[in-house]
Amino acid sequence: MGDLEIRPAAAADVTAIVAMLADDPLGAQRESPDDLSPYLAALERLASDPNQHLVVAVREGRVVGTLQLTIIPGLSRRGAVRSIIEGVRIHTDERGSGLGTQLIEWAIAESRRQDCQLVQLTSDNTRTDAHRFYERLGFTASHVGFKLQL
């Protein structure tokens, strides 16, 4: 399947990233691939924050996956640093190829490199396949998450 490169996302990657974000029932309702301006503005904010890592997986010059890793310093757990994995998406053509595992392993390794004590993520209740995937990688469903739309 060719060599894989995981690198920081660039403005030229935004179209492909947004297409992947929109390519499922949940994303189709909340993403707007026809207007990239809010995504480009978000990429600028992310790129200026050293605790934000929006990365893409590139194979043979094509963006085939993405995720965002956020590093969060804190006081709890004796001042532990933790990370949050968000927005994991794999291009339809690559699902089942092991790419998702490689991206999550990259995020875990980067979290260790940044001295994180804990890696956490949330997954929508309806994404049962994703839940099995994360559990296979060692994550446990140990908490109940809450969200408030603003």
C-alpha cells in the first residue's frame, strides 16, 4: 500500500480533511465542505498553539487519514499532563488497512514524548465499531462524557 507519512496538516490538506470529516452520518450533518473558510481559520488557530497537533496521514501523495491531538497540562493527578485524541478519520478506501491503528499509535507515542500520563478520547454513542477499535487498542470505557451545545 505504499509508505505512510504522518505530518502536520497544511492549508492544502483542508479540503481532504473536511471531506473525511463529512463522510459519515454524523459528519454529514455538521460539516460544510462547500465553505472552507471556517476550517482554514481553525487551522491557523491550531497551528499557532504548541499544544495542538492536527496531523494527516499521507500515502502516495494522498491524504488518507487525520486526527487532532491536544496536550493539556493540569493540576489533578499530581500535576499530570494528559492528551485528548479527537477527530479521527480514515478515508473510505483505507478503512480496515491498519491505518487507524497507526494513527492512534502515533498519537500515543507523541503523548509519551510530551510526558503525558494519560491519553483520553470520546466517541459518539452510535459509533459502536469505533468503540470496539479503541478497546482493541487498550482504551477502556471508564467514564461517561457530557456535552453542552453553545
